Amino acid sequence: MMLLRKSKNGKDVAGFLYCSSNLEERTFSLYRTIASKTENLLARSSLYYIAYDSLKHSVIMKEIAENISPSEPKTEECEKKLKKVWDKISDLSEEIAEKQKVKDSDLPGLMNRLAGFETSLSEEYFVLVELKTFDFMSKEISQMYNVNLESLKYIFELIAKDEENHREILASLEELFRKEPPKDNTPIVRYQHPNAW
């Protein structure tokens, strides 16, 4: 997580928001790519749902960041500051890019990894909201930049809940895809002398 604990600076908050926006945009891209490569209708529709939620998060965070500070950090800075989740999204994106299609047999493991990724995202946002300095910073930045960061806190709580909902969806899909299909219990009838009929 970007170290906001030691910062009382609006640019640091804006930097975190820009980086989070960039990460959510990459998340959108990943989910959209996976959805387009899977033939399973339930997986595809769920992945598109999560993808567009991620795009929504990206737009919200970018708009708030632009109201605080117009200077956007470089991608390399974001990679360093959000290393844990950034690495996960990069690894998954590279892996999916190499595949022509996502097979049904790949779905349980993939859903598990995506659920882990969503947990990491959720933790980033919950940690930000729970920071004691967030309250202090919100007062300072509200005065300096005319932005109500109390509303920002509420928005992050909602985004973190969205991430948790995504994780639950993915965990449910993983469980569903791991289940073996029901066995065919139709009796096999064998005739002893079919030519004697």
C-alpha cells in the first residue's frame, strides 16, 4: 500500500488515487480479456460484470484525484507503491495473453486466483479507510483543495465492499466449477443373444 500513514499531503492522496485508478483500469482489461476467451456463459457474464465494476472504480478514483492534484504519477511509481497487487495483475495478464482461449478445466484455478486478487484490492481500500491519518488528512485537504474527503472515505468503503462482492462471486464460481458433473446412472442393458431375436 502506498505509505499514506506518514503523509499529510494532498498530492500523496491524489497519487494513491491515480495509481488505484490505473490498477482498476488494468483489472478491467484483465477481466474483459478473460471473459472474451471463455466459452462458459456463466463465467463470461460474471467476469464482464466484475470488469465493468472495475472500470467504474477507475473512473471515480481518477476524477477525485484530478480534483485534488492535476499531476499524475508515472506508472513505475505506481508499480512500486502498489507492488503486491500490481504484480498479481501483471502476472495474470501475461498468462492470459498467451492463451487463445480459457478452457472450462482452467476456470476453477483461475477463479481462485482472481478471488485472491480481489481480496488484495479490498484490503488496500479498507486499510486506507481505517488509517487514523485519513481523518486528519481529510480535514487538511478539504481546506486546501476544496474537496470533501469524508465523502471520499465513504466512496472507498463502497468500493472495498464491491471488491469483497467480486471475491464472493469468484469463490462461488470456483466452487461451482470444481464440482464434478453428475454421473449418468442410466442402467446399461446387455442382450445375451441379440441375433436370436
